[in-house]
Amino acid sequence: MRKLLAAERYILEVLNNNHYSFNELKDKSKLDDQILRNLLSNFLDQEVVCLKNGIYSIDTERVRGLLSEANDTDFVHYEIDELISSFLELKFDKNERFKESTHLSLKKVDMNPSEYVLYKSMVKNIETYLEQLIKNPNRDENSQKYIFFWGNSFYSDVINQMFCS
């Protein structure tokens, strides 16, 4: 089994049952030229992506096998760690070039049980909204893929975990 890098999964999601030239894929993915070339080259070597007449597509069977391995809990943990680390690098970029496209908010809040129930209800509303957007495959040309993440834990559990790792 091999880990699937977040960037690799992203390319597979963009290609998902579509056929694109390099320039179309670059426009869709918004990835740097060299990064995209390297990822595609690796996928071509692994025969995960096919290139025919300048058009890239995925080998559905190979991708299905790759994703079933990559969806293992340990690999998903690695991928989430990779995404969050990169996100934090963007957020705290000294040049502030990503300031407009990156938002992070961390709150340490005391809540009683009824306030926590209300919070969970609001999060559920956001999750439902995002799920509806995911199910709508007909996004317009101005659509861009965003990454959202949230979570909560007892503050003490997080601090204790820092010393257990």
C-alpha cells in the first residue's frame, strides 16, 4: 500500500471521469505548471492516468484500487495532516499573498450542554449545505474548489495529547 498525497487525490478529483488537455487541466486545477507536470508524469508511470492525443483521462479501475488503499484510516490521517499543515503555511505566509483566500478562526469557548447542542445543530446545517453543493456536479466556470475543515474537542484533551504523541 502507498500513501496518496493530497495533491494526487486533488488531480484525480479534477480528472474524475473527464478528459482534459494539459492547459484545460491547469486551468481547472489552478496548480503550478511544474507541480502539475510532475504529478501527471508520476500517474502516467503508474498507469493511473492515460494520455492519448494530448488528452488526459483516468484509468477508472486503477484509480478505484488506488483510492480503496488510500482511504485506509492511517493514510487519511496522513492526508489530513498534510492539508492542514499546508493550510497553516498559507495562512501565516509572511508575504500575505494568500490573505484574501485563506481564513482561519480558532476559539476557546466555555459552553454548557445546551449551548453545545445548539453549536452542533449549526455545524450540521453547514455540513448539509456543503453536502448539497458537493452533490451538484454542474458548477459554472467561475466555480473554484475550496477546502473546509472544522472540529472541536475539549481543550484539555488537546493539551494532554500534545504530551502523549
